[in-house]
Amino acid sequence: MISVDVPVGERPYVVRIGAGARRLLAEVLPPGARAAAVVTQPGIDVEVDPGIPHERFELPAGEEAKTVSSVEWLCRGFARQGLSRADVVVAAGGGVVTDVAGFAAATYLRGVAYVNVATTLLAQVDAAVGGKTGVNLAEGKNLVGAFWQPAAVLCDTDVLATLPEREWASGYGEVAKCAFLERHPGEGAPGMALAELPLDEQVAWCVGLKASVVAGDEREGGRRMLLNYGHTLAHALEAVGLAGGPVELRHGEAVAVGLVFAALLAERLGRIDGARVAEHRRVVRHFGLPDRIPPGVPAAELLAFMARDKKARHDLTFVLDGPKGVEAVHGVAEADVVATLLAMGCPR
């Protein structure tokens, strides 16, 4: 079992990674918790036992559960259950469950503890760690939420064995992102070496990267923005899909496309060369991920969604590779963004 500490302010916690980690749930609950609300979704065939009296709450299936109404439904259920501020919410599932249950925990009684039992690769390497919780609006992804750190995270690699192929792809998008990020400034990014590690070590490396970033920038004021590498276009693609457009990408698949877009945009701005762009494509393709924008998505529609990105400061902001590594770049010209989208096959 691998343990990774996340030393965040006054609320540090540990992430346990390995076979059977979910069975440690009773050990990591906050002291004094006498009741638990277990939040999950249909199809998540993972039983968890908090070892204290608990009720089960099942969100609707899929990304459609990430709504403000789901948070209201959970909080009303917690109230009927009699959950107190001393008790705990357990999120057992993928990123949708950890995002929604975490946000409900952050807002119910102005904050109750929660523990994540991550059941997908995407949740284990990204969504369940770091304390970003939230839901979607029709205007975009994750526009309503809160920073609320879990009390603990359990990443049981045993439960990944039954994941569908596209769920693996979704998680590997975030692993591919981590291949281009430094765990500590000046240390160097692992690149293809990350793909050669055993699964539990891949998860641990990604968690360790996120822990090092979050410890110094919990609320995304600086370095934490780097964890959004590839996500500006990814979130725009997902928003198009949620609005009924011709996009059927899982999150990690959209991130993979976003990584290639970010590399091409960085090349257009003179920040990197073609060899570095090729390395992005090589890593993305190694994990079996897409590197092209789905056909029929207008550049203007993607641009509108990207302008609403949370990193933006009334301008177009992207996380881009460059001579100093990956960093946030503000004030990117709209013409360069559109030209890059057109070069990737988008209609105007």
C-alpha cells in the first residue's frame, strides 16, 4: 500500500493507494463521526463499509448528475437522516460522485467532513484529490462549486479491473497531462517514463504531483492553474456536448485533444517547436487517446466557451508549454486561438 500525504493548511490528509484500499474506510473516518451518508451512482459495483450507521444516496447516472438540484437533493436527504456537523459524507464512485458529494458536504451545515473512495482511474489520479468540488451549469462545466478538502482518499486499484475501456481512456487523459508537468519546480517532467511505471505507481506519481501543487496553492491563485493543462479546450468540448452538440468525448479523451491543441497553440506563439508538439502526440497516442477535435464543432462555439474558463481574467488565458515548462499565459490573441482551431479541422 502506497501512502501520499497532502499537506494542505490546517486540513492535511492522506491518500492510500493499492489493492484493497477501500477496506481501510473505517480507519480513516474523522474521530467522533457517529453516522455516515454514502453517496454513489448506479452501476458502481463497489461496496464500502464505514463501520458506523449509514444511509445510501444514489445520484442519477452520468455527468447529468452534476447539477445544483442534485446538491439540494443530497442536502435535504442529509437533513432527514439527521446528519450532524460531526458526522461524515462518503463519496464512493468516480469524479461525478466526488465532485457532487464533496460540494454537498462543503455546503451542508456550512461544511461537514467527507471521504473519497475513488472507483475510477480518473478519480484516483485527479478528481478525488485536491478539494475542488462543484457542479455544471448550462453555461459551462464546474462553474458552481467550492474548495473543500476531503478528510482522506482511498484509491483501490483492485476495483479498476472491471472498468470499461473508455473509462480507462478517461483516466489516462489525466495521466498523459501529468507526463508534461513537474512534480516540483525545476525537477523536470517524466514524459514517456510515466507510462512505463506499474499502475499503482502511476497513480501515486499523479497524486504526489497534485499534492505538491495543492499544498502551495490550494485555491488556484498561481501554480495550481498548471493542473488545468489541456483543460481549457477540453471543458469547451464537454460543454458543447452537454449542449447537444456533436461531441461524445469522455473527460480524459477531451483532455487529450486539449493537450495537443495547447501544444499547437504554443508552437504558433513561438513557445515550443514541432518536435515538442510531436512528443505531445506520442504520449497521447501511447495511451490510446484521440488527438483531433470531433468533426463539425465550430471554432466560434468553442471560443465562446473558452472565454468563460475559470482561469480567464476578462481575457483568453491558457496553460501552455514553453522554454520554462508549462505555465499560465494570459492575454492570448483570439486570432491565434481561432487559427489553431481551424488548423485542427474546425469549421469557422
